[in-house]
Amino acid sequence: MEQNQPHMPAQPDRQLLEALDKGFAERVAQVGQGGEQVAYRSGGTGGPVIVLMHGISSGAASWLPCASLLAAQARVIAWDAPGYGNSTPLAQPRPLAADYAMRLAGLLQALGVQPALIVGHSLGALMAAAYVANVRKLPARLLLLSVAQGYGGPGKEAQAKEVARQRLEALESLGIDGLAQRGPARLLSEETDPGAQAWVRWNMQRLNPDGYRQAVAMLCGDDIDAYLARRPAALPTQIACGSRDEVTTPPACGTLAERFGLPFSLIPDAGHACYIEQAAATARLIRAALPADLASSA
């Protein structure tokens, strides 16, 4: 709960930040014809390619604890979505998940990689679903974690308006730093360790206000059902979330999985930011989601 925040460490452990620079350093790729760029972080040198997509309150760096456990057996690529970090924002003031997906397609084309697995977390899950619904070069598998389903579906107009109002008013009144200070209480379980709290806060402090506003517009204007309904039937897809997730709750994620006939599992003792709070368990889930012929080498 938020009353404990004054006792949280102000910064992540120095060794974590050193590992970020040495083993998960930021790179930039030029995509498209208009000079757009996508910042991303990459770890590992061989094996299957795993693409990691962050949520609305995070960025590529946040995947470090989980990605470092995967990098020995895989090439791990985590992007900063458009409008995040040093990635060029989208041109649309109210983009859809498909717009983010097309920028991801540009990144993968620029890097010349074919993912074995795409992992989307929270709002990144909505983007990942849009990707597989709209591109020809599909990953072998899709894993959606703590799924933000969007509020753009029929009958959700009032809810979408309220969510947008709350998020944008909080941004204006608190600023990015204020959002970051209260982030751990919402994104992590009460029992999480101070290091995870500091890591969530550090990553949130690096949000770009305009990129965040665009992402809020997408969250409130799009709907994952439309994309999952169009995903290729032969693409193995599964859903998981933290057992203590209070943002995209187990019942909500479980109902989504049931609606589309997808496997569903829980990550024990994890809140919304499952890949930070329970990095080892999430890494095991990611490895298990790889195609069998690739998982054996990972």
C-alpha cells in the first residue's frame, strides 16, 4: 500500500543498472521511409528469437531481470514502443494497436529476424495480438501476459471515457514522477521486495508524456477481441497473468482465454508486473511457450 512508499529505495541496485548497460544495451533501428526510429534492447547472441513487448507504464529496460534469464539460450529483443524512450511517436493522435503493430513489423524487418515467440505484456499484449492479425511473417508462437483488453469494444463507451479521464488527469496533476511514485503499489503485490519496487519506479520515471497520452488513446479506443478473432487459427497462443494481479485480474484474463479457447495459466505470487516481480517463473513460462524443437535447445 502507498503509505510504505517513503521507505522504498530511491534507485535500483547499481549492479542492475550496470547489467542493463553491459548485457541489454539500447540500440536504435531506422524503420520506414520517413526517418522514424525504434529503440530496442537486445541480449543473447544465438538460439530462437524472443520479442518482448512492454505495457503502458513501462519500457524495454524493464524486461532486464527476465531477459537476462533467457539470454543464455535465446536472442532476446525488447522494444520501446512508439512514443516511448527514443522511439519515434506514431503520426496518428489516436492510434490503434494495428498502428503499433506495423511499427513492430518495420523493426523486425530492419533487424532481419523472424521471431520464434512474441511475448506481449499488458498493453503490449494488445499490440502483439494486432501484430499477428495483420502481418504475413508470423511468429511460431504467441504468449500474452496480464492482458490489457482495451475499452474500444461495443458497449464500453462510458468506461473508455472514464478510464481516459482518470489516466490523463493523473498525468496532469501528478506528472510522470508522481505516477512513478505510486506505480509499485498498483503494479506489484504487497509482498514484493523493495528492489522490484525501485525497478518499477525507475522505469516509469522514463515515460514520455506524449507517448503515454497516445497509448492511453489506444487503450481506450481499441479492443483485443477483434484481433484475436482474426489471428491465424494455426498459431499457438496462450494467456497467463499473475495470481495477485489487480489490474488485469485472473478472472478477466481467464474469461478472455475461455472466450477464444486458449490455454490459461497463473504465475504464482505475482502482481501485474509479473515479469519483474517473478522474473524466474515468467522466464520458465516463456521458455515453455517456445516451439518444442527450439525449446529443447533453450
